[in-house]
Amino acid sequence: MKRFETIVLGLGAMGSAAAWQLARRGNSVLGIDRFAPPHEHGSTHGDTRITRLAIGEGAQYTPLAMRSHQIWRELEGETGSTLLVAHGGLVLSSKARTSQCHTDDFFANTVAAAEKYGIEHEILDARQVRRRFPQFRIADDESGYFEPGAGFVRPEECVRVQLALAAQHGAELHRGEVATAFDASDNGVTVTTDRDTYAADALIVAAGPWLPGLVDASLSRHFTIYRQVLCWFDIDGPVGPFLPANFPVFIWELQGRPQGIYGFPAVDGTRGGLKVATESYFAATTPESVERRVSDGEVRAVYDDYVAPYISGLSSRCVKATTCLYTVTPDFGFVIDALPGATRVVVASPCSGHGFKHSAAIGEALAQRVMDGAARIDLGAFSLTRFGA
């Protein structure tokens, strides 16, 4: 049985970052993924992910976002890749909102995190939002939080770069191999796949929506998987107002709708369209049974209900559409913790729909935990004990 110091299951957002961070420090790493990352079967795809430093889900996330920005800039300097575009982000909300983003008081929490960590920002009333960003059809009682250091990250490129560097530093990466089970003891862990069995001193499980199938029922019951639809709509007119220099990434807690929306500028110019999406938590699914095709009816519903009433200048023509999977905890928080009774096994994620912006720092923290015994950033808020585990 081949032995490693660490095995990483899942090589998406968290797993690719952890594999690279471990390998660069000389750790003997095996990374296993059932597909060939970056791929479109899980949660780490779709061209772009919003990144912001003041985190409305809770100030405990902000140190992770800040460190991730630093790591991505280091990676860009090392590889010449473009990973992070910080062109500004806008959060829109009001007291009359009927939707919320992951948590109560998302807007107020965002402002509080910005003030706590000294993050540059502005608070804009409706008149100021309209003057600066006339593309948004906001109500008079809505206001905005604008963060110039926010923007978007390229998830596929981040995964690609981190895995390439992990391999350069000696990591063994097994793509297209399915982990079926693992076992932990005081002496180490073993991982069984559809090809072989491997041994290691430590195991990091970063399997995203496949996580519930790898852990026992007492733990898997805390994770629910939801299908999300992503649409890119054509621009009806000049592209200039929607280029990153003129149009921010945005999150909007809407009035009169059960769900909010988020979106991006025309990151690929005239041909790429504008990515706009909402979040749905109505029907649980699995990565095996999920419907991955986006129907014409779904596209029309997104445009009619969530695009046309709120954003001017977009056509109903959908350039492309895809689905992704959210693996969500009851409080929309992360899980980064050892399994109960198995200190050699660390579960990383699920991200609950807001994780990629933190993934680079989480990968570093996981490597520190495995190699040094503890992470430098406090991960206590992401313990399983909050669920009674």
C-alpha cells in the first residue's frame, strides 16, 4: 500500500489550494478527484466568482478573504496568470427587502466588517447609486455599499494554477479516480478508491457535494445540496457601460422577490454576455441525480423575474447557461474541522454558496493545521460542535 503524508479528496476550490500549499512545504501529497479539475460537475466553475473583503455572512470570514487576495496576487506574480480583478463591488439592500443573502442583516454586517477591519468603502443613497451606476433600476428607499477592493476571481484558472504548482512541487494527482471510503485510526488513515487503497498520516476531505456520501449519517444530515442556475445575457446596446471599468460585481437583496440576485460585468467583452444569477433553496438534490441542463423556461423566468425589472440594457437572449451545486449547512457557515473521534481527518467546506473568495487562505490554513498542528487564522467559528456534532 503506497503511503503519503497527506491525502486530499477533492481538488476543487479548497482541495487544489490545500494540495499546493502542502506540496510547496515539502509534504508528500496525494490528491484525488473523480473528474479532471477544473470541471463543471461540482461547485468550482462558471468563469467568475465574486470576491469581497467585508463579509456580510460574518466578520470571522474577513481575515480569510484578505489573506486570499494576498495569495492570489502572489500566484499572479509567480505564474503571470490573471486570477483576481479588483474593480469594485456593490451591495444593494433596503428595509423593505423580501430576500436576504445567506443571513439576517447581511448589509449591516458588511458595513460592520468594513469598519472593524478598516476596509475602504462608501455608503451610497439611491440618488448616488443611479448617478454612478445608472444600469441598476433601484427604488428610492434602497441604498448601496460600494467596496473598491471587491471584484471577481477566475475559479477555473485558480484551480488550474494551484494544481500545476502542486505537481511541480511533487504532489501526486490522480484525476478520474473515485474515492469510495476512508478509515481512520490512531496510527493513520486509509483511502479506498475504484483503483487502489492508499495510506497516509492525515486526510483532508474537500469533496464538495460528494461529501455527504463519504461520511456517516450523523454528519451528512447537516449538509444539503441545492441546484443553482447561472445565465449569461446578451447586452442590448454598447458594451462600454458593462465593462469592468464601469460596472461592479453586485449583490442585491431585492424587494418583492423571494430571492436576491448577484452578477458580474462583461468580463469577456462583447461576446461573453453578462452573468446574472439568483439562489434557490427549494428542492434538495444530489450530484448524481441533479438535472444539469438549463431549460428555456428557466432562462425566461430568470430574465423576466430577476433581470428585466432591475437591470437596464440587457437582452433576453441567453448567451449560455449552466448549473452548479451549493452544499449548504443550516447556518450557511463553513465546516473546517476534524471529524469527531478522528483527529487525523479534516473536513474542509462545504462553502454554502459563498466560499471561493476564501479558498486560497483556507488551503493555507489546512496545510498549517496538518503540518504545524494549528492554523494561524482562527478557524474556531467553523467547528462541527455548533451543530452538536
